[in-house]
Amino acid sequence: MFVGHYAAALALRAAEPRAPLWSYVAACQLVDIGWGALITVGVEKYSVDPDLPGSPLELYHMPFTHSLPGSLLWALAAVVLARWLLKVPWRAAAFVGLAVFSHWLLDFLVHRPDLELWFGGEKVGLGWWNWPVPETILEMGLLAAAAVLWGWRRAREGLGVWPAAVFLLVLSAVQVTSKVTPAGEDPVQTGLMAISVYLAVTAIAWLVERRAGRIA
């Protein structure tokens, strides 16, 4: 799951627009940003099996980011930070936290059983990665539905369509690139690349709203 996570960001931004788009975009991938940082220092671990369908990643140790309690803690921290740093209302801060937790829910659909229900406990995952075509259709369908909701919200706010279209094209391009790029076996390189991509998409989301504000 990659671009599907951004579907949650767009849908939640449509439902609660008092938090900026970039905060939702960062929040929906905050867990993976943390994962990227933790694999670079060897706290969480993965391996690569090119024979696996869909994703070749074997995510055998990531309790601090992708366990159920870990994800809830990341979400709670996001609520506090959104309220404190962004000065948004509690409801908007809660929606940012929900964007963080949506990552675990969506990963549950596609991951093989590698998501711990508690620290060191049973691992779950429905494994849609094993069926790459349906999994891709799921992700793109989620993004399309969320884009409709986001477009409706932007129309109500009197914002232009072109910045939003550019952002959706960027997401689609990154999705295609992620599908054709071989998974890296070096955790430092993989972690830094993951963080760079997520922060770049966040920066584009910030530019989209900044540009939209000028157009409006």
C-alpha cells in the first residue's frame, strides 16, 4: 500500500478542512517515516525476497511503527502535535491523528501477516499483496474516490482545480515508480529514500494549498 494511504489524507481533509492538507499528507505516512528512520539505525528490520508476489518485502520486525499499539501511540502523538504546533481545534487535531491510524488499517488489507496486534504478539494481515492486480485496483480506487471528495471540498472553498490535478498526477507517478523500482536490500539507503519521498510529497501538498490560496 502506497498511494492508497493518501486517499485517507484527501478524504479526511475533505471532512475536516481546518487542518492543512500537508498535515494530513504527512500524517498518513508518519508511521512509514518512522519505519524509515528506525530501519536506518537497525531498530526495526526487514529482508527482501524477490520471489514474493506484489511486494518483495518481508517485514518481520517492526513493532514500534506497525504494531497496533505502536500505531495508536503514533496517532495520539500526532493529535497532540497538531493541536500544539498547528493551533487547530481539537476536532481537526483528532482527524490528523485518524490519518495516522488509517495507515495501520489500510496496511492490514494488503500486508501479509506482519502487523502485531500487541507488542510481541500475534501478527495479522489479509495479504492482498499476494494478488498484485486486485491490490493495485484497490489502491487506485481508493484514491479516485477520495479525490472526488477532495474536489468537492475544494469547489466549496472556491479553489482552483489545476493544483489538485497536479498533486494527483504526482501521486500516480510515484505509485508507478514504486511498482517498477526494485526493493533495496540496504536498510540505510531504503530508509533514507523512503523518508525523502514522503517528505517530498508533503512539500508538494504544501505548495498545492499555497498556490491554491493565491488563485482563490
